[in-house]
Amino acid sequence: MVNKIWLAFILIGFAFAAAKGNISAVTEAAFDGATTGVTVCFGLISIMVFWLGMMRLAEDSGLVKGISRLLGPVVSFLFPDVPKNHPAMGFILSNMSANLLGLGNAATPMGIRAMQELQTLNPDKDKATPAMCTLLALNTASITLIPTTLIAIRISFGSANPAEIVGTTLMATFVATLAAIMADRWYRRRYVKSHRPPVNPPANPAAATLTVER
């Protein structure tokens, strides 16, 4: 669906440019965008390497494990249908820890592995389980203590104070995570109610009473 939306944007842009006789502006914008993208990528490489190295140090020093221990009770509450000793729990904790540190590139592989492990618990392989939906919501709206990637982008564009977004990012991600958890709890209740087996009354109440008395 997203690919279709972007294709529609591109075709609409070409159509308007052709109608106004300004196709050359579209070509120049495409080349300028490609040049800017490559420049930003090169600027981000060194910064991302630094923070990924810091993430590795955090793992080796036990910081990530400490964060995972703190998040353990929270994760058990958010994922009640996942066994505590299941491999998916470890990947979920690593994903949330990386997101807390603003390392989205490091969190993505852990999220993919967590989804793969959750799929092993899925009785219907064609439908997402509640745990999968919860993980997707939390990964999308995760609380971020240090928005590392955003700070790196602001540095690459020459921001005078690239770290000034830390407070607002923390507040925004906190509100987003709270909203995601509330929506997840609401949909979980609806899911449980819709999948609750019906209580069928006996066809002959008098016969059932007689059976109980005997």
C-alpha cells in the first residue's frame, strides 16, 4: 500500500510538471535529492558507528542486561501470553533497550528476531497474534531517552544545538508509548471477548437437574 502511495505521488508530480512545461525542474530535484541523500548518509556513518560502538560497550559492560532486568516485569505484563523463558522475551528486551537509547538501527534486527520467535507460538500463521501487535506498537512508539539518530541528522545539517530536542523527544515518545499501551490493552480485551468460548445451556434443564441430584 505504501509503495502505491509513493508511486501515486511521483506520477502526480510528473503530471503537474508536464502540464506546466517544467519537466526539467523535476529532473533537477531528483538529482539534488539523490546528492543530498548520499551526503547525509556519509555524514551519518561516523556518528552511527560511534553510537553502535557505544551500544556494544553497553552490552559488554552489562548496561543492556541491567536495563533488561528493569524492564522484565514490564515486559511480562505487556506480553502475558509469552512464556517467560521463551527466546522471544530476550529479543523483545533487547529491542526495547536499544530503542530507549535511541538506536533504531540496532533495535530493528532484534525486533525482527522477536517477531520470528513469536511466530513459533502462533497457531494461525496467516494472522498476527496479540503479542505481535503489542511488539509492533511498542517498537513504533518507544520511549527514547537519547534520540541518537535524530541528533546525528541534526549534526550533519549543521544544527547549532543538535541535542536540544532531547526533552521534547522524551515527552513525545512517552505520550506515544502510553497511547500505544492503552490501545493495545483495549484491543486485547476485545480479542479475548470475541474468542471466549460460548457457554451453552443444557437443552433440557430438568434432565440436567435430575442428573445432578443423582
